[in-house]
Amino acid sequence: MRRFARAGFFALAGLVLLTGSAGAQPAATAGCTASPTAAGTQTWRCDNGITIVAESGARFELKDANRDGHIDSVELSSKALLVDVRKKPGGNPFKVLTPQAIAAVRGTKWAVDVADAKTSVFVADGRVGVSRRARGRSVVLGPGEGVDVEATGPLTVKTWGQPRVDALMARLGQ
């Protein structure tokens, strides 16, 4: 985890009712711009301080649920996103929704990975609440912690080992 923190971990997210992949361009009204990186990922920078790094081939939709011209959630259907949300007072938390889970935060850096019938959430900094999409018990993750969310079974918070963290971050160009 120390090496991960020293590497200057940061993350990204966001768009408005556009479905796409890491290669898609955002709509002007989304308040977000995308740029490719040498690692094959794509970084989305949004005018409300949200940044998202999308793994090459990631499928996601940026959303503006309250229609204020700024993204407030992302629907991720495959692969991984690294999300950085500035801490803001009050308001609704930013959410990443997947087929299995909902990860919500007010200000932090975290990664969400969707593969097969499982969503994995890892927190680098701050705190993230994670629950099943179909409601139920939720857990709160702190720095260095992660959870794997499947259709059934307990939500077990674990400290992720450095090899697992490194493998996910490498996919995100970190």
C-alpha cells in the first residue's frame, strides 16, 4: 500500500446519459472532457472536480440524474474505473452503479471493477459505502480495503494485498 500511495495515486469518472467505452467522446453538455493516455486508458476530467480513469475497453455511462449539467453517477457494466471525487459539503454522494453493487462516496479515490458476475471495489483514500444493487446490508470501506460483491453471500471487507492492488492499478495505467 505504501508503494501505491507513493506512486501518486489519483482517479477519474463522468458523463451525461451517454453510453460508451473508454474510447467514446463526451457530450459538450456533460461538463467533461476525455483524453487518451499512453497506457491505453482514458482520463475524463469534469468541471465539477470529478476525474475518472477508464480501463481500455471499459463500458460505462455517465449520468446527470438531477439535470444540473454535471455528472453525479456512473453506470459501469464491464472492466474498471478509477474515480477521484473532491470532498464537498452536503449534497448527494457520487455513485458508481454496477450490475451487482452501488458504491457511494462524498470525497475520495477508489476503483470499481466489474468482471463476470462480480463487482470489486477498492479504496485508496477516504471512505466508500458499498451495498448490493438489490438492497440489503452495506459495508463501509477505508483506505487499503476492498470488497467483492456477488449476487449472494456476505459482503466481507478485506485489506487487499499489494499484488492485487498493483494488478488493478496497472490495468488503469497507474
